[in-house]
Amino acid sequence: MSETSPSTPTVRNVLITGADGQVGTALREHLADEFSLSALTLHPQAFPSHVADIADLEAIRPAFEGVHAVVHLAASAPVETPWADILHNNLIGTYNVFEAARLAGVDRVVFASSNHAIGMYEFEGSPELFELDDQRTFDHTVPIRPDSLYGVSKAYGEAMGRFYHERHGMAVYCLRIGAMRGDDDPYSERELRGGGGMLGLTPEQTRKRMRAAWLSRGDAARLVRSCLTVADTRWAIVYGISDNPRQYWDIGHARAVLGYDPQDSAPV
């Protein structure tokens, strides 16, 4: 199956799984005027949503009827998520989303992968990797190096997407998302105090990391929009960050194959 196609996509009805999360909320805020959005969530929401567990294939299938594209965000997101939850939500659930899309004849799926699929490069390179004069950059061709079971689950999702592209002709876009903030502030003091995570960073080191890793809510929507509207590319793994002053995850590939045009940047 070719990675490119001359056909022009006609995408109107878009299902967002995990639509109540941080990325899902940003997409609902920024894309509702362009697409007819529907939602799949685990729990009832203040907005209309099909409520079901993505680990239950038959329960989620009705949400895929009449859908042109799926943005798959639902997952256990914390890096330290235990195996039982990874298995249920990120492995079984991701398979079910791709399979439900196939059964419903959905043409394209946008999969929320993560930078943690290659997180060991950052683990080994920090904190020097965050400096403005560091020249290291990791693109879509580097070998997979997960830093956690969560990262493993995202690499699995990318492999599942490739399978559905190759065997079933589905257009699939895997977004290795960087770091988003609920208040859209890359230097939020609350986040800086608790942002060291598994890297063990100080607040100042976390600030420098965010200078490279931040993805604004608006740019998250722009990246997903590019996946929903691109005509010539039907398979891609790209990184999701804004046009930051330091970029150790490459966004040149996203610009080239998807037409991604980020408008925001973390302040120097």
C-alpha cells in the first residue's frame, strides 16, 4: 500500500476518542467550526458523547457509524501507568479503535502517539539536550526507544497503525506529541514545580525542556487539521510541538508531508 495518494480527502464527520482530555478539549474548541465533531468517552460529559469503554469493541462500534475520520486520544496517559491499565486501555483499546474504524469503513485515523516512544534519547541526553546551542535532533527515522511501558504502548499503536495502513488501505497519522499545558502556559509555575518527572529535573531545567517540548493548544489543533485535510500523504509519523526556539524533536517532516504550519512558540 502506497504512503501517498493523489485523491482529495472529503472529511466532514470526525470522531474524537477521549474527547474530554486535554488534547480532546483543545480540538473541540478549535475545530468545531470546520468539522462535525462527535465524541467517545469513558464517562458521561457535559457535551454529547457516546459513553463506552474502548476495551469493549462491540460497545464502541455505534460511535463509528457515518464517520469519515477518527482522532484516537483515549488512553492511560501517565508515564508511570501500571501494566494492567496499559494492557486494558492502550493495547486492547487501541486495537479496538482501529478495528472499529475498519469495520465502519472509516478512511483515516489520527493516532495520538507520544515522544515517550523514543524517550530514552531524551533520558540519556538531558539536561544538556535542552540548551539552545545543542545541535541534536531526533526525527521520524530514529529507532524506537521507549522509556516506559506507556512509551511501549505508543510504539505498539504506531505499529498497529502501520498494519492497518498496509493491509487495509487506511490513512494513518501517528503524532508523537510533546508537552501540552492545561492553561496553555509553557512556563506555568505549578507545572514547573512538579514537572521534573522521571528525568528528575529541577524547575529551571524543566523550564528549558518546555522551551523545546511545548505544544500549544492552537498548534495541536493545526497539526490534527493537517492530518484531516492532507491529500497526498496517507501514512506518517510526525512530532507534535510548536515552533519553539529549541527543537530536539524534528517538525520538518510534519511541515513537508502534512503541511503543518505551527503559529506559536515558547518564549526564549
